[in-house]
Amino acid sequence: MSLFERRKHPRTSQHGFVLVVRGQLAFQAQTVDFSKGGACIKRPRNWSFHIGDEVLVYPLGDPGQVMCFKAQVRWFQDDEIGLTYQ
């Protein structure tokens, strides 16, 4: 990890999909990577959340039980969003 790296946990590339939910608004997004402390996802079109918003993240995959993570929008750019687990 470089001197300027702010992440506390190493990231693992993981390409799949998640559902990001805040209230009754939900976006499906492609994942970039995950770590023990958060995730990076591709920014969906019409993204309307703000830095600091609390969201629920549901990793999507095979049919069956789905895990849910509480997270906070930490940052976003034109094409990516950083989430921190709470």
C-alpha cells in the first residue's frame, strides 16, 4: 500500500451487480471491487444520491437468500461511486 493510500483494507476486484437502495429509490449498479470496509461501484445514469447518504446495498447473484449491507456514500465521480460499510 502506498504512502498516499487512504484505504484501511485491501480491495478485491469483483465484477457483478448490486442493488443500492435509499428509501423507495433504488439503482442497480455494476461492482468494481469490494473490501472489508467498503465497495466501489459503477455510477448508474441519473444517480441522485449525495455524499453522506445512508444506503442499503444488496449484492445480486443466484436466486435465494440475499445479504444486505448498510453503507454510506463516501465519494463519487463521473463514472464510479465509493461506499463505506457501517
